[in-house]
Amino acid sequence: MCGIVGAASHQHIVEVLVEGLRRLEYRGYDSCGFAVINGDDAKHVIERARTTARVSELAEQGKDFKGTLGIAHTRWATHGKPDTQNAHPHISNELIAVVHNGIIENYEVLRTELKAAGYAFESETDTEVIAHLIHQQYVAGGQKSIADAVKAVLPKLHGAYAIGVIAQDNPSTLVGARVGSPLVIAMGEQENFLASDALALAGRAHSMMYLEEGDVAILKADSVEVVDQSGKLVEREHKPMPTQADSVDLGPYQHYMQKEIFEQPRAIGDTLANIVSFGPELFGANSDEWQAFDQILILACGTSYYSACVAKYWLEDIASIPTQVEIASEYRYRTTVPNPKALVVVVSQSGETADTLAALRHAKELGHRYTLAICNVASSAMVRETLWHFLTKAGAEIGVASTKAFTTQLLALYLLAVSLAKRSGKISPEKEKELLRELRHLPKALHAVLALEPQIIAWSDLFSKCENALFLGRGLHYPIALEGALKLKEISYIHAEAYPAGELKHGPLALVTDKMPVVTVAPNDVLLEKLKSNLQEVKARGGKLYVFADQDTEIVNSDGINVIRLPEHYGNLSPILHVVPLQLLAYHAACARGTDVDKPRNLAKSVTVE
């Protein structure tokens, strides 16, 4: 979603702003811009650059700008089409400039009021409302304090937001505020910053702090003040700043997505590092608390939701614990029956997914005490707001379509399932050692699956010419079929649907022709023979099957059936292996179609608005 960077310094900061935006490109965006004020210039008008191209174009556009105070933004469009006019920052009457991440739900009412007060709107955004409101308040207060103007406006805004604000006649002060959307304050040497993500400022500042709900931060080059929502001056915990940004070098790969697919053996290995047994300590829990819950509720969105769907099979099969999986964006908008003895698990790569965070908070309001975050970012809101957590070690994931984050989530959820099985005495010491050996072998097994890439490339040319595809799986691998279909949709823009293979006769068979490929996940499990019958149903109707089968399934290439064999069957861990060829198929189909693989249209990496 949108990314924010702001700086107050004694030095010119255009390069800092642009570099911060470059590091936030991973969030997805369709326009970008910055605004700066040069306090050394008596006129110091707000200078602004905006573009619907990449950040590199913005850097070129603003190369002659000078400024010691500034704000910058990458925009993922919500209100208003993605064009330059709607790009941030927004300026009110050449006096106030604002950048904003989030959604102002009551912007239409506010817009009407502001128009009646004489304000003209140049954009279709909800953000311009904020700029005009602050201008109105600032002028009414005699232009004495931009911070006071911001604080006065915030109660009028309904929704989620993180904002950065500067005023043309106050070239030393940057104001930030947040409700719902994350905002980091970073402290440097005679300069201070704000950003949506610490990654934007790694190596530039020496320490940082996270603003809490309702906080307003007042930044100058030599000072930082934080005021809470009650108006009281507060101190927030300082943390060391990363010394450098995570590596974003592509190396030998064509796209970040390809790189991240091939990083999965390393990511799995890193996530497993130092794990010598299963149990509550993996999640930061003690033994007594670990006994307190008797069912599981998992909340997640998108790809994370599909990892949760796999986990339901594991938790009920391995641990015999009742498990419910909910799409986070739906959960809090329906009446539920809370169980105080349920463990609420939230799954998110970023730990800032707005819908999942809101669902977590709703669950806690309903009385759910036991909460666990599975997340890839240690400093995220989700980790801070749950009782327990498990951190995956996927590393920075730049491509919008999640790959290594998904497989490490699966691993974390598997560890949870086995740990709960051990809790109930279902895992003997000998079995525990066997399961740990299987886990240690996972990176090697993944390398063997990745070696199938040349065969998958051979399929991708055909897929690139299709407009529709069907994905089939059964049991534990049905969510993997869902994830495969999602990947194809996300980056190739080919319409794809996934079904449990046993549901073919209940409608999807009507879609089967020789022009719609049918991708099938075919592990050697208890449902294999049933799946083979489903394949014959497709073949009999002229469908073209593309099957990812385990070595020992006895599914062979024949007329209408194309088979790629995975090197080995991996039991309960099979979903982690079977999703990888589906990722590769989507990736190479997208490459063949010439799409923007890492930044697919209309999508964002971190969904920080509802």
C-alpha cells in the first residue's frame, strides 16, 4: 500500500526522500511524488514533483530541487484514478502539504463542508480533504502552530490513516500522526525522519520508535516530540535502527519473484535454525498457558488465508484440535460466538495487514485472551499486539505475489500443529526425532523441486496463450490449488479458479474444453485413487491436464495428460513442496505474457487499508 517518507534536517534531503521511496517500491504503487521547502531561501515556496512512472523518473524530475524539510509518497490508488493529479503530496493554497496512507471514510461529508467554505478541489482523493482541513485550522489559529492545527483536525477524520504534514511558512517543522496505519519515527544526527517502514531509512538514522494509536509527532532537525491522543507529552520506546536495508540485488535473476522462489530453501532453513524440539517455547509461551486453550481460530487474508486453510487439516489431523479458519475482512462484520478458551492465530507476512489487525482487535474485544501472531516482521503491530508470536525468517519479500513468505508460514503452522500434538501426548520422543529429521531435509527436497524449472518453462508458453485455467486438488492440497490459481491471476492476469477435484461434477466440468488447461496437484496420499478418477473425467471431455505428481503415483504422460514428477513424496509436509512448481508456472506464464511480474497492476504488497 501507500508508502510515506518525511525528513527534517539541516542538509538538503531530496536524495533521502527519493531513496526512501525506492526502498518502499515493494509495497506496490501507481504514482509517486515529493514536496520540499528550502528554509535557506527567503521565499521557500513548496516545491513539488509527481509522476505516474517509477521512482527513478521522480528522481530525474526533482534533481534540481533543494530542501531541508520534505515529505514523499508512493500511492496505491483508492479514491481517484491513478494519475498525476491524484498523486501525493496534496497542497492546500500553497501553504499546507500532506501525504497520507489510509482511507478517510467520511471524506464526502468533509468535502461538501469545505466546498461550502470556499475550498476548491483539484483531485478526486480523500487526502486533499485533510490538507484543506489543516489549512482551515492553521489559518484560523493565526498560523502559529502547525502541530496544533493537525491535532485539532484529527478528531474530524473517521477511518485509518498515517499522515505527514509541512507548512510553507514553517520550514523547520514536520508533523506526523497515525490512527490505524503504521508510522515510524527515526532519529539521526541533526536530522529526524518519519516513514511507513523502517526499511526506508535504514543506515540513515541511528534509532527509531513506533508511534502508537492516536500519537502526533513533531519533528525538527534537532528534536522529536510525541503527544498522545489525550494531548500529553509521552516517550515511546527507542529501538536500534537497522544499519542497512535488506539486500534488494537481483543477482542472476530476472525478477524479484523468481529470486524469492529460489530463496525458499534458505528461508525454510533459516526458519528452522536452532529448533531442536516442538513445544510452547517456540511461540514464547509457558507450559501452563499452553494448556489453557482447547480450539483454534485462524484469521488471515489473501495468500496467508490459504496457508491457514492448510493448517486446519494439520491441526485437526495431527493434533486433534478443532480449528476454524476465517477471512479476516469478513470475521468482524458478522456475529460470532466467542470462546474464551480458543487460541486466536493471526497470519500475515507484514504484520500490518489492516483487515487482519482489525480482526485481531475485534477478537480481543470479544474476550479472546490467547493470541498468537505468525509473521515475518519482528517490529510489526501484529507481533506487538499478540500474547505470543512466531517469527518466520523469510527475509525481505519485494515481489507483490508472495512466495517464500507463504512457505515459511506453512512451516510455522506445521510447527504449531506438531507442538499441540505433543501437548496432548500424541508425539512420542522417537516420533519427535523422526519429524525433526524430515524438517531438516526440507531445504534439500525444495532444491530438487526447483530443478524442475526447465520442464515448467516448457509448459508456460501454452499457458501464456490461455485466458482461463482450472486448478484441482484434494484434501490437504486443495488450498495449494487455490494458491496456485491465485498466483496465476495475480501476475499473468489469466483468469483461474481452483476446486476440490471431487466437485468437478457439480458444475466446473461445464467449463472444460481443449482451450482451458486443467492443472492438478497429485501427491501420493490417501485420496490419490479418487483423484485419478477425477482426471479421467476431464480427459473424457477433451480437457488438457497438466499434472504435478509425486514420483510413485503411476500417473503417466498420455494423450491429454501432461505430467511433471516431483522427486519424492513428503507426507504431511507435501504442500510446502507442491506449491513451488505452481509458483514457477505462474511466474513463467507471466514472463511469456510480458506483464510487470513484481508489480502487477492494481495490487499492493502490504494491504494497510480496509
